[in-house]
Amino acid sequence: MVVRVNGGIINDQTLTGGLRFFKIVGPFAWTTSAGTVNLPVSVVGGDPSATTYFTVGAAAVVGPPAVAANVRPVPNSAAELVLREISKQADIVLIGLYPDQLGGTTELHIALSASALGWGSNVPPYDVPPANADEINLPAIATAGITPAATQMQDAIRLLSSATVYITVGASNPATAPVTAVADFAAVTVTEVSFSLGALTYYTLR
């Protein structure tokens, strides 16, 4: 007889400890694609000869048989560049795109591990046991020499150089040449937020 003495599903998953939540507002359209963003990876061939481009994701098929859209991340999108910068000093646990996943994305909603957060002032300090304690979620406005994590993240993101990113070509068509836009990070804002589900607030900023 097998006796399970501890764990269960919790034993099989990763316990992250405390989380801190941030909203990032910026030029994040086409972070993902469902078959309408083409990349400059091309193939030339056929008779008559034609050029086709690599398409990110795939559009939905009405059918029959019906096929759901395959939404995939676009390489080197503005969102990826921002998240790569944040990940230099944090473990990103959750990523959400708002208000939609495609061309309407204007916000990134992320959760970071509070016990592995290098952004912001180190409170409690790392060199005082227990060294793995979650950092205190600091006020939105710096006080008494304390710099909020959101402020440091925002400053770092705004220093990023403008980037050329790939956006939709319109309708799904691998024969259409890639279309680009310039993403400027100078006006990106980062705000630490509370986390709520319905009327219940599980994480409140102090």
C-alpha cells in the first residue's frame, strides 16, 4: 500500500513565496501574433519564382474542420526588450497582456518573486538573516531615502534605446514583406499595484 505523507500537488509544483505586482504602460502592440506578423526570414523559389516570409503564429480557420488561432510571441518585440531588462534583477513569475494579446496591447501586467527582487531599496537588507525574506512592498513615493522598485524599473526602461519592431502586415499572407515600427521607451510608466480577485484583496500595497 502506498501512503502519501506529504506534498501532493503542492509537492509537484514550485512554491514562489511572496509576489509583487506591477503594471507597465508602453508601446506593446504586437507582442504576439496570430499569423499576421511576418519576419525578414525569406524563402525564394517555385515556378514562377516567388518570395515568402516566416509568419509568426497562425490565423484561426473557420473550417470545417475549425482550427483555433495559434498565438505566438514576436521575437524582439518592445515587450520582450522591456521584460529582458526587468529580468536582470528579478524573477518574472507571471506575464499578462492587456487589453488584448495582439495589436491592442498597451499594458504588461507582471508578477515578480518578492524574495529575489533586486529592484528598489533592499528592505530588509540581504546581509541580515533571514537573507531569503521577502522585501517589504515599499510606498509608491520614495520616502526617507527609500527608492521604490517601480521607480528604478521605470528609469531603467526609459534609458533603453528606441527599437525597430515587427508589426502586422494586415491579413495573414506570407508573401507580404515584413512591416516595422519604431518603439520609443521614453514615456513608459511602471506602477506597483495591489492584487485582487473580485471583492477580495490578496495583496495590498503598504
